[in-house]
Amino acid sequence: MPDRNDDLRATAESVAVDARRLAALEEHKLELDPSDPEVGRMSDEAERVASGIALKATAELALSREIATEGRREGEPGTPGGDQSGE
């Protein structure tokens, strides 16, 4: 079974890639005349990318909560209820 930390890292990287794609689409649209049909096509793509980002961010939140809950259950140092001595 894949490690949740790896899943979280991969999801964060995917969000970052999508965010850069979204920014590039928006920057390109700014260079176009608003009446250019390409603006509509790019807006559709931007909407799809943004929706994907939202879904991935939801998954990130769930993963981060699972990781935090597991850490508290296992009593890892630095978590509430965990060993704070560092030993």
C-alpha cells in the first residue's frame, strides 16, 4: 500500500503543475482580443483545470487530516499527546 505521505506529496506536486498551467492559460488569454474564439476555448480549459485543482485540494485536506490523526494515535513527537522529549 502506498505511503500516505507519498500520496500527499504527489497530490501537492500535481496541484502545483495544474496551478502553473492555469496561470499560463490566464496569462495567454490576457494577450488576446476578447472577441477571439480562442478565449472561449482557453476559458473552458481553465475551468477544467481549476475544477481539478479543487478536487485535488480536497483530497490533500483529507490526506493531511488522516496523517495528523495517525500521528496523534501513534504518539509521534511533536503531536498533541505525543512524546515531547525528543528521545
